[in-house]
Amino acid sequence: MGFPLSGLGPRLGRVGFALLVAGALWISRAAQAQGPQGPASPYPLLDELHPAAQAGTEPPLTAGPDAVPIPSAVARIVADPSAPPRFSAGATLAVSRSSETNSSLTVGTPVLRGLVSIRPHVLAEIDWGFALMLDSEWSAFARSGNPWAKGWYRGERGRVHWYAGVGITAPLASVNISPDGRNQRALYDQSAAAWGLWDDWRWTPGRMALPVPAALSFAFSPRVIATAEAALAPVFGVRNGASGTDLLGQLALGARFLLVRDLWLCPRLQAVLLPSASVDQLQTAAGLRVEWTPRFGRFFLGALVNLDEPLGVFGRGTQSWGIHLGKELDL
Amino acid sequence: MTRILYLACAALALLAGCHDRDLKICDITQSDCQQDIYYADLRLRGDGYDPFAGIPPIRTISEDLFRAQLEYQAAVTSEQAPQPWWDAALLLLGLVPATGDSQQASIDNQVQNTAAFYSPATHDVAVISHPEQAADPLSQFMNMSYLAHELIHALQDREINLNLHPHSTDAYFAEKAIIEGDASLYQRLFEYEVPLPAGYSFSSRDPLAYFSAWRQDNLSDDPTVQDNFASLGPPFYAAAWLVYPLGGVWLSDSWDKGGNTDVRHAYGKAPQRSLDYLLGPNVAAPSSKNIDCEPTVLAAFKQSDGTPYGLDSFGAVYFFAYLMGWQIPADVSLSSSLLWRYDLIFVYYNPSTEKTAVTWRIELDSPLPTSVLAALTTSTGPRVVQNGTTLLISNSDDAPFLSTWDPWSACPSP
């Protein structure tokens, strides 16, 4: 059920790889057109220490990472928090592949993101995920996730940088009760699994949510940053037979280690509090990401492994994990 | 940092060593057991996990309680929409026994043969406790197996419409076959995951071979075969049980070819006729014929709007049941029913006399063998006439009316 990294290209084949390459090319071209301006900052922009602190002792950290958790947005440090770029854009692709008796299933979940800085400390953001499936019969499906609009307020005090926000999702994800219903349901469930059920309101069909996220980072040194992120979201059934109100909660703890110039290693542990109807009430996952943060953008590649039930590789779970790739850019 | 990485790897290795995902025989009334079975179903289907959907409530009920529920439902249905003409029609065709009422026969049949069921209306699972089942490991194993089957229905209920509203009995059989075949396939795969009690073993671990053998047994008239057709009840009710092996063959063949992916696509290309399930997968589906002529009958036997009281298409499987009911050998019944290309059954009822008349027109690919026709022509049974490739079966409990009734006289000869 795992996803060997070496098999990524061949298995993603025409759809996934083309999407990935095209997305990266487009974003890179746009980045070049903009020139190497200030570092990007989409999503909770958890700023690192000012680069000046490195002067003379370390390579200049002109583009360091932020503390955004692995399955969520791509992000970069803002070198000058008081003057963030006005617009940012990003894209993340999570991929998972199930290999079973006589068949396989590959799911890609690109999340596109746009962010605008309204004031120095106030930001508005919208992200929109899509679920794509390619199965071993070469049938391809694509369905919309739930777009998520949110506003952020950010602040800082010494080595601590924090973000708090509130958002709302639009219930565009849906499953038609039809002969194709199982494929559609599997598409959303596998998409959510690739993210370890993190931000599950993006993928849950027939429901809308009011997520209240927050994040903070603490810089122990220019090379080591601790991060935390959490969110609570009431989720309402609004269409396609979904009903009732549930509460989703999530918490992630992570760290960022500077390996060499512009190259960061970012481990992360996350836990998601599941709705009351779920058999198990918690989904934990571990992730590891490598980020490269040159002047012209930010790239990352990582893997997320669900640990325990219901999706985990241990115990009775469904053994799901995902590969995450991303690229982001300021405009 | 290297130390941290080592520690993380060690923690994961420890976690891996502690995990236990092997299924064990357990009591399905316990929540842990239910969760084990649910997770096994999820793993086998490979669709992921919906955190907003949980396990449906599971209750164990006695045969007596199950019977009482069925009788209550039948009484309510009968009160709301009594259809005595259908009982009479099935009796006149020899599809249900002359003794006892067909409704009671249906209830007896269900109580005897139902192990568990999922209710889309109440979203719960009922497991029927049969007194002959002792609380031994084999019974527990079987209960786990039944629960795995019913939990598949609970998962299906989120994907497809389980409240079927088909236009005919034939279409209903086809829809049931894909649903039950799907659940039966994963039930079988689930059974392979559970260690059997000591002294038991699977004759085959190939689902297709298993369902093919089941199909063969159910279509058999060999009295030495435990699950032969007659053992399933009167022909009309026995035919309904064929959804399991026929659907199972179809879905396990699909799984053999393309695993879960192929099964996921199976609903979109599922046959709409029982004939195709009877023929089996990998057989080109023959085209259907039409019937564009209505029988003639006295106005007293029609509803006020001139329509018959009952109109249905029974399909190839019920034609097979009919032939078996009239003691045609099983192999001949099967080959004859595979000639089916379309049918319509018209049921008429005279409310003033409470008499019923039924005529069943079956279009065949080629005429039935003379020997079959001869066996079907009995002094007490329905009147059977074959015109070319059209088989005309008629009967009525109104003897004077039947003696003069020629329902298809106004229709052009085939």
C-alpha cells in the first residue's frame, strides 16, 4: 500500500507528472518575470528571525522557511515582516497510491492558494483543492474540493511569531448517489487520507465548515525553529444527504532544521480529532519534508505517514500515506 | 539533529513491532469485534475512510422476533395495498405451493435462510440468531462473516441507492445481484482474512471458484447436493436467492480481472437483466426482443382504466424457476431459460368473483425442445402453447372462463 518514491514518475505517468511539471514551470516562469524580490509568504506566515542576525557568522538566510506544517500550505519567511509582499500564490500537490491485489489507485490532490496582504498585519486568503484519481483501468476522475476563504491576523513578539484566523468553506465537494458513487467517495476519502485528515473540511462532501486556525513559531536559533499549528472547526451537513453538526480539531507540532544553505529539514507530528461518529477519535500522522528556499521561490518534497487507526500503517487501519510536493511564489 | 532522527526511527520501529492487525474470531456483539470487522472491510475495499461515517448499530435478534417483524410488515403492506391476484397468479403458474399462502411461505423462507440484514431505512444491522447455531467458534466465524457482508451494505448505502425502484422483477433481480454480489465478494475476501477454527479449511481460496461452485449447487436438482435449488424454497422464492451466487460470480470475475478498480466500475456497466447473470461474465449479451401486443380478456377482469391488475417481466431466472417447478431436469431448465429474450406477465382479476387469470408470454431465441414442452403440458397445470419462438402460458382459477379464454388470439402469430 505504500508509495515508493522511485515509482512516483512512472505511476503518476501522464496526468500527475504533467500536472506537476506544468505547474512548476508556470510558477517558475512567473517568478522569473517578477524578479528576485522579497521572500514569499502565503498562508500562516510564521516569520523567522531577521536575516541580519546571521551576519558574519552564518550564510545569509535570505529566504528561510516558515513553520507551516507539511501537509498544509507552502510558505516562506518574510524577511521584513513589516513589508510583506502584497500578493502571494502557491500550489501544493499531495499524491498517494494504493497498490492492491490486481489493481492500483493513484490520487493527486493539488491545492491552489492565493493570498493578499490587506494591511501589514491583516491578510486574506483563499485556497481551493481538487481531487484527481487515476486507476489501473486508466480511468481518470476529477472533482472539486471545498474552497476555503479565510482571514489572518499576524503578530510577533521577540522570537515568537503567530497567526490567528477565521474562515469558511463552500460545500462544493459532493458525492452523487449513483453507479459512480463509490469512485467519487473513494476519491474524497483517499484525498483526505493523503493529508492525514488534516484540514479535512477541504475534502468532506456535502458539508461546510467554519475553521478557526492558529499557528506560531519560536526560533531557538537561526538554524532551529519550533512550530505549532492548531484549528477547530464546526462542520455542518448541508447537502447530498449529509446532516448534523460535528467538530473537527487538529494540532501539529514541528521543527525546522537548517541543513545547509537554503535547504531545510522539517519533521512534523500531527493529530486530528475526528467527528463523534468516527470509529476512532484521533488520527495521528508523521511527516518529513525537505525544503529548498532559493531567492526565486520555495520548493519542497515530503512524505506524510498516517500512524494509527483509522488510516495508519500500524494497527487495523487502512495503511495510507502520501507524498507532498509544492512550490510557491510571491507576486 | 542526527540523534533526533535516530530517535524518531527507533520510535517508528517500536510502533511497528507493537502493531497487531491480524483478525481473530470474536463475538460480534462486542464493539471491538465490530470495529475489527469494519476496518477489515475498509481495507479490503481500498476506498479510504470517511470520518463522518461510523459503524451502524448492530443488534442480534431471535428467529421469532424476526418472524414477527416480517409478519407485521406483511400485514401493514397487505392492508395498505392488498394484491390477492398476485398470490393467485403465482399459484396458478406453479411458482408457489398450493398449500399455505405464499406470503407465509415467503416469511418461512426468509426466517430460515436469512443470517443478517442491513436496513437502509434505519441504518442498522440485525443479525438473526438461529437456534441451531451453538456458541462455538464456527458460529462466531460465520457471524463475523455475515456482519462483514452487512457492513458492506452500510458502505454501499453512502454510494448507491439501496432503495430500489425497478420497473420489473427482472430488473430488480439484476440490481440486487450486483449489490449482493459486491457484498458477497468482500464477505468472501474477509473470510480469507480470519483464521478458521481448528478442523476447518477452505476448499478454495479463489473467490471465483467459490461462487462458481455455489452457483452450480444452487442451480442443481441433485438431491445429494445440500444447497440444491429445491432446498432454497418454492421456485419463486428460491429464484430470489440466486442473486448471491450469480452476483458473486459476476463480481469475483471482475475482481479477478482488475481488483477493486474493476469492482468500482462494475456498477456502471452492470447488466440490467437476469439473463446476463445466468449466462455469466465473458459471454456476449444477446439482444432482447419486444412484445408489442396485449392479450384480450373480459372487461370484468380489468381495472376500471382498462389496464391489467398486474404487469411484470420476470426474466430468465424466474423462467428457470418455473421450469424447475414443473420438474424439468436442471440442466435442461438452465439451457432452456438461457433462450429467454423477453417476457411479460399479465395478471387479471375479477373483483366480483375474486377469480384471477394470468398469462405469461415469453419470447425465446429458439423454440423449446419438444420434450420440455411435453413435460410442461399437464392436465392440472397452466396451458402451454409454443408458436415458433413464442411461449404462451395461461391459467385461471375461473374454469369456465379459462375454457374459452384465448388471450393471444388478437395478436399476430409470431
